[in-house]
Amino acid sequence: MRLSYTSSFWLACSVLLLTFFVSGTPISLFNLYRLQEGLSNADLGIVSLGYFIAAASALLIFGRISNHTGRKPLLYTAIVCLLTSCALLLMMHSVSVLLLARILQGFACGIASSNIAAYLVDVSEQQPGWLVALITSCSPMLGISGGAISSGALATWGPAPRSLIYMLLMVILSSILVTTWFAQESIKPKGGWLLSLRPRLYLPEGKNKTFLTTAGVVIATWSLGAFYQAFGPSVLAQKLNQSSAFMSAIAFSSVMILTPLGGYISRYYRPHIAIRLGMGAFIVASFTILISLKQGWLISFIGASLLVGLSQGVATAACLHLLLHGITSEHRAGTLATVFVTSYSGAVFPGAIASAFAHNLSVFQLCMGYVGLGFVAATFAIIMSAKLE
């Protein structure tokens, strides 16, 4: 018995969201790990850097492999990586174990961003185009924020604050792994998969300007999101006087939880207009975040962070709609891999610099650097969007 294409589509959505959900669960516990295990801001920066490098490497090396092996083996691989990471986090008592778990989660996210997202597009024949673009662009933000909030809530009010979320996830992931066996396969396996491992990025012909615009958008938004992931709990504790796991989750998730709403809103505007609106709002919001941290304004900080997520959804969904339009199934995984390699690079390189200076700079000074980078990248995206008309 095989699932229908519609059921396979929703299964793919579930796996894509769950992959990022799992990767978001440790983030709200970082401050707990910092206090109980003696982890430093530099340690947390390195852990987050390991996550982003693993995701980018998976995209760069394995981004096109499902064109040869079929899509389903990559679904199995991602789920097994997530199960293993949850098992590791159940016994997390050192930075090395946390780093290994985050590397596995990053690897799963890299596979999901390209191969699972391509599978989702393959089986979306009966779904509206805007819904497909919304899910592929917003799943990382919605999943990660959902995971952070869920683990933060359980850590604050539930029993076994450091382990309950992972026990629950292992049950859910095991069920999804079994269900995946019955899903449709959208790509016929063929030879040559070893050659597909050669790192190579794919860019659709005639879409150079669209890609450059997309690069500006994702570098601006993902770099700021990486700052929240690595240093969000420390920002909350040191600048806003909040130390609970749930408040850490709310602060971190605020920067991405409205991304799906932004993606939905973008359908009402022509893509180049949506990109300008999104990036303009992002610039305003990022500088408001900086002012809020300087003054210690919690409500203003969360409000500006929510606007970042909304603006990211508007601009990113518009960019992906333009990039994926007219692309054949054979090139979807490669195109998505290129976009997400660029996205993760926007997190990796600033993260490496921030981790190197984390011992000598305050979290506010680090935030200034991230906001400056976001301003330059967002301005570049606005300028490039004018060439898409």
C-alpha cells in the first residue's frame, strides 16, 4: 500500500518541519547548560558554528544526491540523524556531546533543505504554488521556533526539564520513520550517485539577478538569526535580566515565528515589491533591536524581533517563488541547495568571527556587528530587486 501524492506531500511537510523543530529544541536550554555545565558564550558560539557548518556541508556535498538515489533514502537518513541527536542530548554533560548532537542536527537540516524540500515540490502537483513556496521558505523558521518554545515550556513547567522533550521526540520520529516507508517515491533511482557528491552549486539559467537578490535577503536574515541562536539566551540574561528557559525560547523564537505569516502576505504583492518591503522593514527592525538592547527594553526587543521574522517571510517567499518558477524536478534539489548553502554561509562566517571574539566583546558589541552586516546585505537586496522589474 502506498500513500497518495497528497498524503506524501503532507508527510514531506511533516518531516521538513520536524527536522527543524528538533534542531530548535536545544536552543532554549543553552542558558541551562551554561549554568549547570559551565559552558561559556564562546562554547555556545562554537556549538552553533558546528551546526551551521554541518548543514552547509550537507547541502554542498549531498544537495543533489537524491536525483540519483531517489528522495526517500534521504528522508530516512535525516530521521535517523535526528533520532541519534536526541539520544545524545538525553545524556548531555559536556560541550563535546552537545557539539556532536548539533552537528547531526545540522546535517539533517542540510539534507532537509535540499532533498526533502525537493521531494515536497515533486509531490505538490495538487497544491497551490504559493503554499509550496511558503512551506519551503518558512519551514526552517517555523520549525526551529516551535522546537525552542516547546522545549522551553517543558523545561520551565514540566518534569525532567532536560530530557522530557527528547523522549517525546524519539517516539514521534520513530513513528514518522515507519510511515515514510509507505510514501510515494518521486524520482527513479539511477547510477552516478558518486559523481553527485562532488561539491557543485547549481543556478538556473537566466536567474542570476534573482539569485543575487535572494543572496542579499538570506545573508541579512540568516546572519541575525544565527546571532539569536548562539547568543540569544546570553542576551536575555545579561542585557534584559531574564533567565528562564521559556523566556529564552520566546526571545529566540520571536525573530522567526512570524516568518510563515510574512510568506503568506507576500502573495498579495508583486515579488520585487515584496522584496523591497521586506528588506526595508528588516532594516528598521534590526536597528530597533540594537536600541532596545542598549536601553534594556524587553517589549521593544521582542516587538522588533517579531518584525524581523515577518519581513524575512515576505522577502524570502518572494525570492523563492521567482527562483523555483519554471524549474524542472531534476534541478530543484540543486537550486534549493544553492540557496540554503548561501543562507548557512551567511550564518557560518559571521559566526566564526563572533566566536573568535566572544571572549573579548560583549553580546551588545557582537550584536552591533551582526546588525551592520544585515544592513549592508539588505540594502544590496533592495538595489538588486529594482533590476527584476
